[in-house]
Amino acid sequence: LEKVAILYGYSPKPLPTTKGDENFKLTDGESVAQLVTKAVQEVEVDLQKMAKASVLEHSSSSNHSSDGVFSLILSQAKNLSSGIPISRTHGNSTRSHENAAQDENTGALSEVMCLKISPMYPPGEKDEEKKKAALEMWLNEVNIKISASVEKINQGIDSNAIGGRIQVFGRLKVPKNFNAETDTTNRKMSYLLPIDFFVGEHSCFTLDDFANMKDLVCFDDLKGIASHNVWKENGEINDRDKIVRFMFSLKKMMKKFITLAQPLDQNDHSAVLEKKNNNASRNLSRRIKDRNYREEKESHEFRRAGSETVIKPSSVEQTTKSSSLEKNENKKKQFVLRRKRYHNFTSNLMAHDFLAFRRLDRFHHKSMKKRISKSGDIERIFVEFGLSGDLFLQGQVQRIVGLFIAVSRKLIDEDIIDCVFDEEYASLVPTPPMPHFGLFSTTAQYMRWEGRVKMVLSPRPTLTYYDEGWCKNETLESVASFKNLIEEDIAATWFFDGLEKSSGLLRSSINWIEDVLIPWSEKAKAQLMDWRMWKAAKQTAKSSEMLISSIVRTSLDQLDKSIPELYAKTLHYLREADASGLWPTTTPKRKLVMVSNDDNLCLSAAHMKAKSTLAKRHSAYSLSEGQGGASGSFSIGAMPGEGCVQPKGNELFPELMKAAFLLERALFPDREPSSTIAVNRNAQFRPHVDVGAGAGQSTSLIVGLGDYVGGELMVEGEKVDIRYNPVEFNGWKQRHWTLPFNGERFSLVWFTPKGCEGVKGIELS
């Protein structure tokens, strides 16, 4: 067996099969990969049978043009492939995080999957014509098998369901350690949508403005266009100039979504850390180049241009030159590629999650094409947006396009883009997701491996000296034809609900704008105002106390400081624990989701510190939240597992432990008694979901105590005042955080982690 990379594309069905073989599915990339693998297996089984049945026939018959091809394939079909995909471009076996998984029900113009299968010809075969014919025959047989499977699937699905296409474009032998999922250096995505999203109500354009254009304008044509060349300051502006002016403004807006190189500020912890990581990655690439150069030099495998040997400069020499330049780096202006946090562009990640820290290299307009419905009664211009980056989170592309549409329609001000990327703002500002069916992945690049194997590993024309791989015209033409089919499927989905009679716009666009975009924009306007107020206060405040005071407008003097009798005993022991000086330290991982920062670290540096085994716990009396005293979080009660150390708080504060568990029984007599309590004082938490020992399972119960104003609990964007007002919520699944507060704020969170089922904390006390 040999390891091969198979290039294929697919447009999935949005619905699972309703009859027939239940094992057949075509709803996501994983099911498509299994179907392609199955087809490859079946081809190899057929080749084995053909080999056994045709040996005598081919040996005794006269020579035919296909005999050589058959003999090449059949002689190698002795071993069956394992049938298990080793890796694929959009797989998630390595990261195993739901937010890194491929978006559901979305297709791919091209994807690479690695398999171990039988070779098509002997290792020493040099006849290029035979090798080419063998590949064509193999591709044909595999695609026939796939077509049969897809047809069977389509018979079991509602005929109105659009999609259901798979095509294999090529196959290459690759090294054993090549991984199609983790070795990608760049991924590209596209989103296709009708022009209806840029016209109509809340827009300055109509369908006629675009329909009257003689030719279609591309954003990329605007690179060198200055504003005075696009329109005149005085005089009338024709339809084309209005659209070009509008598109020029959109192109400028797109730059706000991407990561850009910026001058390095040595006082910016995040920038310095990112520069350090970028340098480490660059040095690794240099070492790989050095190794490849030495191997190439030893084997004397140099490419020739005509009669002269073309020897590329040694990367060792380049490294030497770069090291000499590094000595003068202080004299030169340094730049750093600043990544952004895309936590507001997915449904589950928070700003402190390292996976949210992503690179988006480009967001641009790729093309505008006219599409006609199958019935012929609807004609529309479709816009294709292209995005490229290191990794795309689930829902990220749809939300980027959704926010872009909201701003372009003037439903919200443009500074909402700055708001959603502000990692210091301790609140979530979710963005509106576009429908999934407009999304498809285009290509992924493997630039590090292309230099090693001297082949092009993504379908694209190339100007390099690599002439092997998926850069051949026949492959590129097949991919281009398949893209046209994918776009037809997407357009058909947008056309499916027809036109709205009064406006002449597609109902699919109207429904999304009315049901998703407008309700989102109304809520986002309030969030944007809060962010602006916080931003202004941050710029003028000289201390964290002044910052909080300017945000929390209610004065402590206006607070009713009377304590409900039910909470008096528990609050007494909480204050006693604070005054004792024994309030436990906070772990770096727990500290990562708290706003206060005793060492002024950025989120990137704080995350690295939290991962370090050498990181020290934070003293509860060194943090800056609240007005003096302890600040932090610890647990009392039970922890799961035989080897799990029980909380120190049980021994330090036994009276508090007993009073807190009795308080739960008094508040919610019918609630199953909890095993554990999280005790917090003056801790403002960032958006997070609860994790840790046991990866809990029960509904959490929370209540606030003390003399404070503000400090409401936010649960998935809904504000809840918990001061002497207990609330149940799912802390393990629902994102929640704390709003700024003034004063002395305690909170208790009762829960039962997995492994502690049946354990009652009240009995431990």
C-alpha cells in the first residue's frame, strides 16, 4: 500500500436520507469522505476480480492499446486499502473541538483526503502516457461508483432538496507523514449571495441600479481608484458611479475585518508576545528549508533551465544574512502581524479561548455573476465574497458576511466592527449569521510541503518551477466546471422561495433581513452604546475604581443595605472569611476568566501563563477588583474522583460551608441538594462556560450577597439581577459573565459535577 492524497469536491444534501439504505448520507464533509473511501474500496475489489478473471485473456490475446494500462493497474491491485480516511482538509480529528469542525451542510470546491491504497503502477514505471491513462481510468471508475451511490441517496430524499454532488479530480502519492488536516498553511472560503441584500429598504439602491449596468464591476478593479476619479464633487452622479462609489466604501470596510501588519509597540504585551511567536514560527521554517537544501545538495537533484543548472541560494546563507540584520533590528522599525479574536463570530467560544485567536488574511469580492432560475422566471446578479485565513471557526464566515451586510445597509454604525473585536471589553456582542447554504470552501494550500515534494498540492495555476501536481489544465478545468455546478445549487436554494410581489426581491433575502438582521441590529445598538460609554470612560479614567464608577452610575449611598434574614448568617460567615486573611488563592486558569489583572497581562500572555506548569496561584489580596479585602474564587463541598484533592475551604471555613448548604435548602427545597459550591468575592468574570473537575452536569444555582450596585449576571446576553435573588441556569452550556459593580460583592454558585452524583454537600458539613 502507498499513501495517496485524493482531490475531490462535493455539494451536500441538506437533508438525510428518508428511505433506502440508512448508512447512506450526504449531509456533511465527514459523510462525503466515507462515501469516497467506500468507492475507492469498491474499485480495488473490482480490480482484484478483473485481475483474476482476465489473466489468461490478456496473456493470450493480441496487443491492445489498453493492455498496458490494465496490466499496470491490475498487477498492483493485490492488497485492499484499509478504507479508513487518515486525514482530510476540513476534518477535526486533531483539534477535536466543535468550533473547529466544518460547518454543517456546507460543500467544498476541493478537499484533500489521505488514504492508504494500492499503487496504480510499479514504482519504476517511466512511461508517462501509460501513467496518465492509468490515472484517468482510475478516476473514471471511482467517479462511476460515487455517482451510483449519490443517485441512490437522491432517491431517498425529498426531490426539492438541492445539492448532492461529488466528483474526484485527482490523486497524488505523498510522504507518509503528510497530514491533510494539520499541514494546511492557508484555507480559502467563499460565500455566494444575491444582490438583493444590498438593495431595497434601508439601502440607497434598487434592483434597476444594478440591472442597468452594462458590465459587472469587481471590487478588485478599485485598487487604484481614488475618490475624485470615481465621482464628481459637483454635478449629477450616474447609476454606475453611485455603485462604484458604494463598492469603494465597502472595500475599505472589508479591511477592518482582517489581520494587518502594524508597527510593533514594545509596551504592548500582546504585540510583543505575538512577534515572539511569529519569529519562532519563521525560525522553524528556516530550519526546514536548511534541511531540505542539504538533502537536495547531497543528492545533486537540481532543476535545470535549458543547459544551465539553476541553484537557489542556500537558506543557510539567508539565515546568516537575517541574523546579521537582527543585530540591527533595534535601529529599524519593526512590524507585527496582529491576529484578532473572533469569539463574537461563533456560538460557543469566548475571548480568552486560544482557538478564538485567529488570522484572517483577506476578505474581498471575487466576482459578480448572473444566475437564472431553472424555471427561467428569475434572473439575479450574485456576489461571491472570498475569505482566506489560517483556520475558520464554525459559523465564522457566515457571521462576518452577516455583519458586513448589516453595516452596508446602515442598520448599525460601522464602529460595531471595532466593538466586536475588542478583547478588553468583558461582554459578548454576537454577530448575525447568514444562512449556511451560501457557504462553500474553495481550496487549502500546503506551501511548506510543496517545496519538499516539488508538487502543487492545491488546484491552481502556478508560475513556479513545479510542473507536477494539481496544476494541470485538465484538473483545473474539472474543478472550474464543478464550481459552476456548486454555484448553481446555491443559487437554486436562494431562488427556492420565489419573489415577493410588491418589492420584486427574493423572499429568502427578505425573510433573513426581517427575522434575523433587523431584530439583531436593534439589540446590537444598545450593546454598541454600552461599549462606547465603556471606551470613553476607559480613556479618561485614571484608575480602575474611577472606570467602574463612571460605568456604574448608581451610587452606593442610594443602596438599601438591609440584609434579608434568610441570608444574614451566610453573609456573616462570608465577611468573617474575608477578614480572616485566609481567603484561598486563585488558580491561573480560573484567573483567566476574571477581569481583574494584578500583573496587567493581555489575554494572549495570560493564556500562556495559565497553561504553564510553573505559573503561580494568585493571592486573593493582590487583585484589584472591589473595594479592598479578598478578591477571587474557591470551592467548598465535594470534588469527584478518588484521587481528587478535596477543597481546602472545607477545613478553613466549616461554618461557612454548613451555612451555605443550608441556604440552598431554604431557597429551593425541591431542588436536588448540590455537592459543591463556588464561593466568589469581588470577582468580575469574563464571558465563559463552567469547566473543571467533573465537567459538571447539573443545573447551577447562583445568588449575590453584600453591599454592591451593578454586578448583574449576564446569561447569553440576558441581564439578571441576582442580589438576594437566586437564579437557576445551565452554567456548563450557557455563556455567562458579570457586569461591572461597585462595593462588596459575594456570590455563591451551587452545582454537582459528574462523579459526585448522589453526594450531598450538606452531609459533608
